[in-house]
Amino acid sequence: MPSSATIKLNSGHVMPIVGFGLWKVNNDTCADQVYNAIKAGYRCFDGACDYGNEPECGKGVARALKDNLVKRSDLFLVSKLWNSFHDGPRVEPICKKQLQDWGIDYFDLFIMHFPISLKYVDPSVRYPPGFQDENGKVSPGKATIQETWTAMEALVEKGLCKSIGVSNFRGVLLMDLLRYAKIRPATLQIEHHPYLMQEGLVKFAQNEGIAVTAYSSFGPQSFLEMDMQEAKDVPLLLEHDTVKKIAEAHKKTPAQVLLRWATQRGVAVIPKSNNKDRLAQNLDVLGFDLKEEEMKAIKGIDRNLRFNDPLHYGVPQPIYV
């Protein structure tokens, strides 16, 4: 990838600004989707043990390496630490299990998935994990973010991952983390789209040298599949008149406009698609610029509307109140 298509992290490593998100990628197609995405030019893949498809992701990567499409060093592979593995002694073993599932020796980036500590559930009892314990209850854990982060720092020191980051953090948690972190978070991954811009949080993170990655760049699209009422109550961003008008002016798709709106502001994106044409289109979001008035028009869409809130799933973890 050209240098313009990457972000230099505070860890010294380089991350592609456009990646491929692996949330809700079906197990039966996952390996092929990863392989085809590599073939299409993707080099960054954003996964998590909670997605339940890491072995299949690894098979797609292994096939691409075997076919000499890429070298391991060409790829930027991301995974996440789930809530039930926040206790310090649990962090390294689960990271090693996830590496084994991927069939690799290190993660380029390992992220704390949520600022939530839940009771430990052994992988032999339930895996992939979830918000509920083995009894179907949401049971809080006792690990502090500092305890978990210190254990994640040790992963870097042991070569199990090159960079570490956080996800779903608000500004006050990030401020606290920066007070004691020996290794600063390289990235902050958040829900970020024109319905939820979080401008203050993005600016704060970037000013602190922390790269921001947006998930759910198309807003309600992913959450309609989950029958979420909040997603049903608003127009789809891909069909929003403002976005469609800008797309027509640039002869681009609405998806490309939404992704360019983020990347033009230095925010990385991780869309996904199993359609060959859309795969290429989603990767091609750096070759045009939105005008200042177009950026302002998109800014006017903001509703401070969050979809990925544990409370929406019936999980009593009010991290955004």
C-alpha cells in the first residue's frame, strides 16, 4: 500500500487506513472472504475472539501465504481481548489461544474490546465468549482497567503483539489510562459514523497521538440485521439524501463517500463485503476529496445516535450513560 494509505502509530508501526472488518462474517464463508480480500488488496484485518471466527480467519490467511499472495509482514492482523479475560493472569493465556486459532506468532495490534470486566469463564466451558457466564448471567469481574492494561503491556514485551489499543472508551477513561500507561494505547476503536461523530473524543485521541479507527461506518446498516429498533427508526445512511447527492457529484457510491468522510479526517475504517465489486470500491476511498461544504453537510446529519450499546442487547453494563 502507498504511504498515503497508512497511519503511523505511536508504537512506531504502520497501520493501513482501510481494513477489513470481521464482525458478523459467517464461519462457512470466512476463510474465502479473508483470502479474497487479500487478493483484492486488503492488508489489515480486524478480528476478535468474540466474533467466533478466528480459526476460519487464520485459514484464509494461511491459504494466502501458501499461494504467495503476501508475506506475513505485509499483513496487519488485529484481535481483541474479551471482557471475561480481564484478570491479569488470564490475559496472556487467552492471547496465546487466539494466536493459535489464527495460526500466527504475533498480532500486529491487540485491543481491549470493552472497558468492562466480567467474571472469568474458562474457554473449555464456553467459547467463543459472550456477555453471559456459564449460568446465563452477566456477572461483573473485579479487574481494574489498570490491571488489564499492565498485563497487555507484558504481551508487547514478550513479542506476542506489536501494538496495543483500546475500544469503546470514552474520554475520561482514556485520560485515566494515559496517567499510568507505560505503553500508550496506539489506537482507539469506536463506533463512528455521521449519526455518531464523537468529534470531541476523536480530536482528543488524535491530539494525544492515538490513532482512531471507526467501526460501523455505515451506521444502522449492521444493526438492522440484529432487528434493533434504534436502527429501524432512522434512514439508512447509504440511502440518506445528503450522502447520495455527494456520491452522485463525485461519481462514487454512498459507501465510498461515508468511508472517505472518515479517512479524509485521518480516521481509519474497517468495512466488510463479500461482493467483489464492493470490496474494491471500499478500498478505493483515498483517490478523491470531499469539498469543505460537503464535509459540513455530512456533519449536519449528526444525531449523537449510538447503536452498539450493551444496554441495547439487554446487558446491564451502562458504559455510555
